Amino acid sequence: MDINLFDFYLPEELIAQTPASKRDESRLLAVNLSAHSYEDRHFYDILEYLKPGDVLVRNNTKVIPARLLGIKEKTGAHCELLLLKQIEGDNWECLTRPAKSLKVGARVNFGDGKLIAECIEEREEGLRVFKFIYNGIFLEILDQLGKMPLPPYIREQLCENDRYQTVYAKYEGSAAAPTAGFHFTEELFEKIKTKGIEVIDITLHIGLGTFRPVKVTDTKDHVMHSEIYEISEEAAQRLNEAKKENKRIIAIGTTSVRTLEANYKKYHTFKATKESTNIFIQPGYEFEAVNAIITNFHLPKSTLIMLVSAFAGREFTLELYQHAVKEKYRFFSFGDSMFLYGKKD
């Protein structure tokens, strides 16, 4: 499809620069796909749309301070690395700037020698594989030297780094947050569970596949970068039981959608595994795993709005986005949310 079919007008002032003062007080556009209708609510109203027996699936990945600013040895030039994916051991795939000057053998110094990164492989699109050299525990050093990898459209500095984490973040490894989960609080989860709704955790470490912009004119030419996901034995069993009992499986965020769909498409059941996926969901895709989606408002012409369009229909999705602009919803990572339900109940 033509990438311009997923474009829309967005005033810059609607791009949220800071999180909502209280997570669940963000706005919610509740969308009934069967009735082709929608309501303007607040996120704490999500309880009215969830039913006993529903299954909520959340991505419990945790963002690491993946942005490193350092000095190239020999030349003294300033360099930036964004850690995307752990290959094995101390080898990480990184997005680099400036990429052209970082060839195999180049070394970058961080924190006066506390951490050294040596380029061991060159990949396309500014990607490099670096071997990190250090003494101590890598993630502790990263906590000292790294910065939270906020998206480039967020210009404000966070007062608290935990606002770029979900309250259920557990396993470190992401270069970006699963932002649809920002709206949940511990108190809201307690109310959800009390209502008889099951909550299941899965993990997808977010890398380039989720946030890389589409640079082609025809979406069929876009190749998603792979990301690592994990589904435990317990989660797979509970998901299969939910499927067997025709319960609604509700994905919190597009990363949960991609994890569930990739797994179910491949195995025709939910299977415990740890592997990579580069699934690209766009209109024409037939959903098999997910019945409803909680998601934020995404960038124009992004793979994320394509995924939403595949679920809700492209024209209706753009209608929803036009409504959100008119009603001054907040967009992107720290923005407001949608609940898409009804089509596959």
C-alpha cells in the first residue's frame, strides 16, 4: 500500500511532551468496532469496558538507559550509541551517530574509561555491533553512564525516569517503552483483578522494529527489524485455556499484539518460547490471537498506525485520529489512549 494512505494532519502542540500528572487520568477514546461508534472518556473508565473473564496481556519489558554519549579514541570525536539488542554476552547491536566514522576496530570511551565499546561488525542503516569492555556489572555501569532513550519528538527532560516505565516493568532490555501501558496504575490493576479479569505477562524487548520510521513508498517494501520476545510455559498455558474458553484476549500495546500474533501464527497455538520476530502487521492481515487492543495514538505513516488500521480498518482509523485531533487528545508516547473492541468479541 502507498505509505501516504496512513498520513494525517497533526498540530505540533498535540504531541505530548510530559506524562499525565496521574497515569490513569489520561484520556481514553473507547471504540466499539462492531457499532462503528466511539466515546470520549478517561482511562480509569476502562473498567466499564472490561468484563469478567477477559484476559489482559501486558509486555513487562523494562527500558534500560540505552543512550550513551562518548568520545572516539584516537580522534576525540563525539559519538552517540543507542543500544538496541543484546546479541550475546557483551555484544550489542547499536544505532550509532555518526555511523560513517565508526568502522570495525573503532573504540569509543564512556565515563573516562569506565566503559569501552569496540566496533566488531558493520551493518546497514547506521547499525553496528559493539563489544563492551568494562569491570563490574554491565547494567549497573549503564545506570551510571547511560541516559533514558526518549523519542526525538520529546524535548522536555523527565523529572523522574520511572515515568518512562510501566508500573509492571520487570525484565531489562528495551530501547523504548511499551507506552500503552503507561496509563495503568497498581491500584487500577487491583480493581481489574477484583472484577475477575486475568492479567498475563509476556516480554518483548523493544528495538528498531517498533520505532524505526518507514522510508519506502510502498509498504510491501518495508522490512521490520527483528526483536526478541519470550512467552513462559505458564503464560502459554493460560492463554491457550483462554482461547479454548472463548475469552477475550486484550493486548496492552502494539508490542503485545505483535508478540501474540507472531507466536500464534507460527505455532497455531500459544507456545512457550524465546525467539525473534519481525512480524509486520498492515491492512489485509487476519488476526488470530487478539480480540481487543489498548493502544496510544501513533506517528503518521508509521508501522504502528498500520497495525491499528489492520485491526480497525484504515478509513475508520483515520476518522478516529481526526476526531482525536479535533478534541485535542495528546499524541504519541506520553499521550492519550484508545481501546479498540467489539470486532472480534
